[in-house]
Amino acid sequence: MKFPKTKKKSSGSIPFGYELTEDGKQLQAVPKQIKMLRDAVDGVITGKIASLREAREIINNASEDAKVSHQTISKYVKQEKIDRGLLDPDAPKRQYNYHSEVKAKISAQRSLREKKKREKKLQSQLSNLKTSLKKQENLQTKLDEPADASTKEGKIVDADDLDDSTKNSLLTGKDNMSRNRNQNRKKAEDWNKLWNVGNNDKEGEK
């Protein structure tokens, strides 16, 4: 694996294996860290190191200042395989196939998450239903009690405690009462008119 002795500083963080030059304009290789990277890359390719994550742990545990991701090691491994002729750079990417046990584990975890999410939703719906039912029971108690009965909560009914059907029923009843009141008022006016006409006729006869 070829690592340049110096390279241009990027806007991101300083990669493992390099440090800033004295002028702060470039990056220069750190021999000890570069050797660790070469050993890790070679170990992954030859099978001495079982996985990229194991290679990462070996490097990160070697020093408190060491910090490298398995993605970075994967990039170096891929480039080294290309340099050794072990990998065709133009070959299409192969989709990763999980082992059957891993697939079963992933499926079980997904199913568990979905069930927990559904349980949380049902609990929320049940809580809302219980609250609504409690309000409806309190309202019904007030409506069923005699007008002269004494209560701790009082007889006043909050409109927010009424469900839509009860509100509609009360509004319909209110409209009917208003309509009946208007009809009775009109009847009274008609009777007054008839009464006045009758009295005027009597006065004329006299």
C-alpha cells in the first residue's frame, strides 16, 4: 500500500496516518501510524485479520491518539487489492448478502420495533378513550340528576366535555325552543290584531 509522504490538506479532519506540517499548509505522513495501516490492510487481505472492524480495533487500541474507522480501512483495502490485481476496478458492485442467521436476527429486530411502535399507538388511543369515557360518564351523571339535587361538582356543564352528538342534540333542542318561542310570539301578535279589530268593530257599531 503506497502512502504519499506529503499531501494537500483538505477542509475535513486530519486522517489517521498524517499530521500537519509546520507551516500548516500540508499533511505529512507519520511513519508509525502508516506502518499500522499497512499491517492492518495486509492482515485483512491475507486473512490474518478476520474483519475490517477487527482491524479498526487493533489500530484504535494501539494508542490513545489513534482513531480510524472501518470505512477508511475498507477504502485502503480496496485500493490495495486493485494494486495487487486481486480486484477489477471496473467490475460492478456486488450486493452484500447477509448470512441466514443474520437475516433472521434483523427480521426479528424489525418485527419487535414495529410491535413496540404499534403498542405505543394503541396505549395512546386507549388513554384518550378512557379520558373521553370518564368525561361522558360525569356529564351523564349531571344530566340524570334531579334539578334540585345537591352535588359537589355543581350542575354547570362545560361545552368542552360534550361529544359531537350531544352538542348537536342540545343545539337542535335550542333551535326548536327558539322556533316555538317565535311561533308563540307570532300567535300572540295575531290574537292581538284580531282583538283590536273586534274592538274597533264594536266601537263603530255604537
